[in-house]
Amino acid sequence: MERAQEQAKDAAAAKDFHGIDDAAHKLKGILSYLAAKPAVNAAADLEKAGKNRQDDNLAHQVAFLEAHCLKVLEFISKFDK
């Protein structure tokens, strides 16, 4: 998941819309598998921005998705003890 997050962040910084779409799609799949609905929605919103080549609020969308991914990773880490 961390690699896809970095890909999304890098693609957004470069305004690489195909890269944004691709990374967000990967994250959406991973997060769907984990039933992390708020994070899935954030990934879907970023994916849509990539598909529609929308660069307004891109940094905010990436940060919002990263925050949700962090919550998921923190939750999962509780089971790794």
C-alpha cells in the first residue's frame, strides 16, 4: 500500500494524471479488500480527478487519502503484535 501511496503523491506533484489514476485505482482495490470505506471513497475521488484531469484540490485529495491510509495501517498494526 505504501508504494501506491508514494506513486499517487509523486504523480500528483508532477500532475501526471494517468499516474494519479493508476495509483489511486490500485489503492482503491487494496482498501476495498480491507473494507476501509472512507479510505476507498478518498481513493475513488482521487482516481476520478486523475481520469478527469482535474488538478484543483489535488494536493488536498492526496493528503486526505494519505491520512485515511495511515489510519488503516495503524489499525492493521494492532493485529501484528
